[in-house]
Amino acid sequence: MLGYPYAIYARSGSGIYGSGSWYSVAYSFGCSGTENDIYDCTFQDYYSSTSSTAAAICSAYPLSISVRLANGSHPAEGRVEVYFNNTWGTVCDEGWDIRDANVVCRMLGFPHAIDAKSAAFFGEGAGPVWLSNLQCSGNESDISECSHSGWGLQNCGHNRDVGVVCTEYPQTQYVRLADGQHPAEGRVEMYNPNTGLYGAIYTSGWDLNDAQVVCRMPVMKDGTSKMLM
């Protein structure tokens, strides 16, 4: 997820964070910097191969805990991974239920969860198992508002990693930062629901105002106000 207060730098060109997929999906962005969603900005669809891609570096302190879904068959499902103490980790399935899953899905821009998965349904993750016995009421906007056993204070193995299946139609369009050294930086990629693929943004017109909007979007890296058609 994004949710950073502001952008520090807008980067462009080839090779900074790699070129990503073989095609770029948009160019000539015209954000004022005050929009809530990059799809509120003017831009042109652009389906072509390119190595010159847009990137953003956001302030390193997000407004909420960073969460992502991994190893799902589409962006609305996967193993729940949490970024804490500069490290991605997972969540133990002790106490995990649909109320907890609802909070995670909403953090990623989805209206609600369809299912709460346990026992490494989406495969075993890596790194620390950060959270256990998560106790959300289901109304929280962030899992940091839910009670739990403490960061890293549990004995779970990755065979108990949790996952979620969210409703497939998110409230905001998917945008993610890819191939950065930490979640607050990377190549900006947009999801095309027609192809099921992510594409990079061609650098024409890309500036700090555009990066500001991307950094503030409450969306997972890897979101429907406006869809690419």
C-alpha cells in the first residue's frame, strides 16, 4: 500500500528502478498535486514498449502500516505481508478471522473481504512472523488500531501464515511502486483490468506534482474510481 504524506522526488528515465514489463500504459500526466487519485489527473493511454519509466520516492513514514498481498492469482487475494522495522513479514493465523481480513482489505482499497485464509493457503512467506492473535472488530481503518500479541512476540512458523480474498472491485485503481529498496520508492506501475497486467508510466510529463498524488493514494503496491479501458 501507499498512503505516504508526500513525495520527496519524482524520477524518470531508464534503468533507475528497471523498466518493468515490456509496455507502458500511460503518459503525459497532468496532476496539480492536490488530487486524491492519479486517475483524477489528465493523462493519455499509451500501449507501447519503453525503457523510460516514471518513478517516485515518497516520504519514508507512511500514514499507516504498510500491507501487501503476495502469491495470489490476482491482486485482490494473497498472503498478507506487513512491513515493520524495515522488513516485510507475515501474520500468524492464531485468532485470524473475517473481521481481521476486512480491515486488511480496506487498507488496500477494497470494500471488504470475502474469505480469511489460514495455514499458509497462499504459500509460506519469508522473514519474521510479525503479528499473532490479531483482534480487530472489523470497523478499524488500519490493523495498527487492532489489538495483538506484540510485534514479533509469538512462536508461529510460516506454515501458519494468513491470507485474504478481497472483493475484486476495489475502491481505487491499482497503483504500486516496484523494485525500490524499500516500500516508499520505486517504479510507478498501474494495473489494467482488461489485460490483468501491470504497466509502467512513460516519463513524458512526469513531475513532482504527479508523484505527490501517487504517494498519497491509499492503495497497495502491488485499487475503482477510474479504470483503464
